[in-house]
Amino acid sequence: MAEERRFRSASGAPIALRRRQHSASCRELAVRGPRLQLRSLSAATSAVWLAAYGLFALSENSMVLSAAIFITLIGLIIYLHFVKIDQESLLVIGSLGIQVTSSYASGKESTTFIEMGQVKDVVINEAIHMQKVIYYLCILLQDPEDPQGVSEVVPLFQSSRPRLDCLIEVYKSCQEILEQRKTAPKSS
């Protein structure tokens, strides 16, 4: 069963939250940001090439045009492969752990897995950024030496930066599974 709802990011861009429940203790939550706009890509490319043509007209050196084309293509490849994230997803499996995946515009995926034994809690945190309060979801990792302590904070959805209403939906889904884990009988 999958459902999709529309929200906005902290910057006001439209995003979509897709929730898929695989079983009672397994949920996938994916936030999809806006796709790369061909209009903005064309405008940036045209601006660089027009500037290069202006420099070519002044210097009459054809290397300026070749360098502009080369730099534009390399910059686009780097942007699509390392910067532009299309989707961030969270797969929460009560008995195993949490898998965090970022899907880039080029098709590359980056995945991190956190064992459930390391997870202390999932919380919504707030931060001040550019004179504005923003909210973000994070996983608190349990300190191995101090069961009451936190060893690390892992922020989620850092690229899409959903607003609080979207984060609350994700938080509730995560907490339902974490509560099942806490109330489940422990096997020895």
C-alpha cells in the first residue's frame, strides 16, 4: 500500500512524500524534490556560453570557446552526479534497522544502514539558519559506553529539507515502528 502527499520544503519548493508500508514493522518513506528544470539549465548554459563568446570577440582566441564548452559540460556532470539529489528515502525495518538512501539526478545512489541496536530514538530537531528556524529529522545513535547517552546525531532529508508538517508524518511512522520494537518480547 503506497500513498503520496504533497508538501513544501523549507525554501518553499514543492516536494512529495511517498509512504509505503511493506508490513506492520517495515515502512519506506521517500521525499522527492523538484526535478531539474530544463529552463534553468538552458539559461545557465546560455549565460556561460554568451560570456565566453563575448570574451572570444574581444580576444579572438578560440580557446575561450573551447574552455567554456568543456567547463560547462564538466560542471554539469559534477552537478548531476554529486550535488543534485532527486529523492531521499528512509526504510525502517523494526527487526533490522534503518536504511537511508539518497538518489542523485545522474542515477547514482548513496546508501547508509544503521542497525536497530544502535538506534536510540528518532527525533525532530530545530536549528537556526539564516535568521530562520528550520526543523529537521534526525536519528540519535546510542552511546556504546553509556546506554543513556547519545554518541552521534544523524540528520535526515538534508537535501530536500521538508517543512515541519511533512517531518511530523515521517516522525510518526518511525515512532510507531520503534514503539513496536520496545514493546516486543525480548528473546534471549
